[in-house]
Amino acid sequence: MKKKLLLTVLLGMAMSMIWACGQNGNDSADPADAGEESYTIATINKMDGIPWFTRTEMGVSEFAAEHSNVTTFIQAPADVDAALQSQMIEDVIAQKVDAICVTPFQSEPLEPVLKKAMEKGIVVVSHEAAEQENVDFDIEPFNNQDFGEHLMEELATRMGGEGEYVLFLASLTSKTHNEWTDAAIAYQKENYPKMTMVGDLVETYDDSQKAYDRMKELLVKYPDLKGAQGSAATDIVGIGQAVEEAGLQDKISVVGVSLPSMVGELLETGAVDLASCWDPALSGKAMNVIALRILEGKRDELVDGCDLGIPGYESLKVVGKVGYGQAWQDFLIDNYKEYDF
């Protein structure tokens, strides 16, 4: 009986050790055995429970599986609220994590708590927040001018380099959207002089119904319209619905920012030609890669041309403490089903 009891205890201890080594997707031996220093990195998203940030978790999990000396976890408020996000960061500071990766809902309200984190020696990496001051580094999926030019090139190619087009955006006060549309217009004027933007920039306030209503009006006002570009993820949804309803899929080209899950059916009917955005799984992984490099004393490696080993982030353009990738992805009828966000 004593031998059986001893065997049971030893077996239980062995199983506990195996289970512990398998946490966070890390199947390697204890990093302490290899002389590696261990780190804990927290990723704070804008909001919990939506496909975009569920996709982010996939990238963070992949990062964790590749680094046996890193423990990762993700948190996010139930609603997009700067105060809730700030409190969540306070909580992880209290947990004495080594690094915080954050996608701010609003940059300015987070400055005090991020400053507090840095003063306590916590590495801070942000995303979609190039203007954030209290960070060690910010990673952006692309330069906004490059992306605006890319969208216009795609639209111009489908329009045959000539004809009338319209531009949609969420708001005239949306800095990012204005940077995209400004770049698109400048690029068109320089490279496609036979194209003409008609009307003013169309504000939709992130509402596909408004985009649909405005596009219907524009189809009447500009019967020779050949193209439309949207900046909010909902823009080309409404635009495409109006184009499809009018039976103009073969006459009007539609490109813009959106997600595969939002425009898949419109890609199938040809009412939308191309949707573009960046993969949040890759940006989530990129934040954690940067945080680990800084923790390991490799901050000076984050310079122009550096490679994070992630598609779209192989050759960063670094300006100060902001790194820009070329991580936009284009979704077409033949590839959008490969993505689940």
C-alpha cells in the first residue's frame, strides 16, 4: 500500500509539472533551466468580445507559443471607454507586469496612467496611437499617406485611369481618414489627370445606412460616376448596397476600408471590388515582439529597415519612436474567405 501511495504521489507531481510547462502555448522546458529571464506581458485591447480583438488574441497566443520565457495575457473593457481602459491598466501595473501593450480607445486620457507605468519601469508599447507620448514605442500597420495612395491606385486601375469618382469618410474631424483621402486626391492628380473627384468629401459617421443613402443621391446627381472609395469600415458596405440595387456593378468600381466579414456578400456580387485593412492578429503579435526586444535590452535594434519577422512588418520605417509597416491586406472575391474577422 505504501508503494502504491508513493507511486500515485510521484505521478501526480509529474503531471502537474507537465501541465505547468504547457501554459500559454509554451511547451518548452522551464526557461530558468536554460538561463533565460522570464517576463510577463499584458495586452490591453479597446473592447472585449468583438471579432477584431478576438483576432488580436490569436496573434498574442502565437507569440506566446514561440517564446517559452514569456507569460502573456489579454484584457479589455466591456465597452469602448477610456476611463475603463485606464483603470484596467492601473490594475495590471499593480500586478507588476514587465510590459504593457495597448491599443488606446483615446490616446490623451491614457497619458497619466501610461506615464505611471513607465516610471515603475514597465515597458509600454502602443498601437494605432502614433501621437501617444508616454510609450517606449508605437507600432503602426502602415504610413497613412502610403495607404491612401494604395487605395487610389486600386480605384484608378479599376476605372481605367479616367472618369468621375467620389470619396467617403466617417467625419471631417477624423484625422486618419483625412490623411487617407488627402493622399488619395494628391496621388490621383499627379498620376491620373483624366480622373475627377466630384462633389465634396462625404461624411457618413460610421453608419452604413448613411453611406447607402448618400450613394443613392450621388448616383442620381452624377449619372456618369465610375468610382467610389470609402474610409470607414461601413462606407463601402452602404456604397456597395446602393450600387447593387441600381444594377451598376459593371459600371462603378468600389474600393475602401472594411473587413471580410462585412463585405463578403458584396464582393461575391461584384458590388464591391476590393476591401483593405490590416490583420489585428499580426499587429497584436508585433506589439509583443517589440515589447520583448525592449525588455531584452535591444531597443537600439528598432531602427529603419528592422525586421520583426512578421508579414507586413519585415522592414519598418522608423520615425522617432514610431514604427510603420506595410501591413495592409487586400480582400478580393478569391481570398476573403480565408479570413475570419
